[in-house]
Amino acid sequence: MDHLPSLFEHNRRWAAEKLKKDPLYFERLCEIQTPDHLWIGCADSRVPANQIVGLKPGELFVHRNVANVVPPDDVNCVSVIQYAVDVLKIKHIIVTGHYACGGVQAALSDTKLPQPLDTWIDHVRAVRHEHRDELDGIAHDRDRWYRLCELNVKHQVRHVAALPTVTDAWARGQVLDVHGWIYDLHDGLLKDLEVTVGNS
């Protein structure tokens, strides 16, 4: 608990700096939430969505969880997508994984994890199982891990594209694209996995 007061102190300094530069910063921020993009990413603390793409608060709607998974029965994730599409009218859903993802690494093993994490990781294990021949043919553990990171993103893009919220938006002509990207912690760069589906 000793370190928690420092977080409040950091917050006060940050707010003061914002107001010093722009006295109306927070007043204006309260009035805007008009993002064009929904970022669905991993909860990993090393992957700060807004900073990676250089967008300010109010410009990127974000949902994060372990291993950037989009299960169709996850009410939390699907509700975020529904709000983003139906209310905010976002134009791009970007599923973004990252290399060296711990959740993906856990899926390469059949070792049981504590619940509920083990059940969650089963979503990525299913991806591993579907691509077992390709993955088993990769000699090096790191390369196999990184390839599963990419395959997982591609699968989650398919899940997003099949959601009723998304298909209904396309049916009524709403401009909406679903993208699959991956982030490299080693150089800070994003890579487009070229699995975009949409109507723009």
C-alpha cells in the first residue's frame, strides 16, 4: 500500500501540467468522445494503445484482455463492440496482438492454469489446435510462439467479423472495417497482418 499514494501524486502532477498548458483541457475532454477506431488489444502493460498510434484521449476506444481474445459469448467484449459500432459509429475495429504474449505462450502448453485463466486460455489453445500441423513444423520455440501470436489475431478478426453487431452494420451500409495487427515489443512497431475485412 505504501506505493499507492505516489500514484495519486503522479495524477495530480499530470492534471496540473495539462491545465497549465491548456486551462480548458478537461472541460473540452468531457464534451468529446468521437473516435473512429476501436482497439481490441492485450492487457499487457507494455502495450499502451493510445501512445503506440499517437492518438489523444477521446480519439481511440479501447478494450483489452489477456491475449486479445474475442469470444462471441463474452458479454463484456461484445458489449464494447456493440457500443462502438452502434453508438459511436466507429469506422475501424483493430484487433492488435503482440509478439511475446504471455497468454499465447501459455496456450502452447497443456499445463493446467488456475481458474478462470485456464478456461480463458482455452480460446487460444483452440487456435493452436486448428493450426497444429503448421506449428509443429516450426523448429524453434520462439518462432512457434510468435507465429501463434499472429494466428490468434487472425482468428479474433474472424470472430469480430461474424458478430451480429458487425454483420448488421454492414447490411445497413455502415462503413466499417475489421483489421488484424501485431505489435513488436522489441522495436515498438506495428505490422498489418493483411486480414482486413469490411466495406470501405
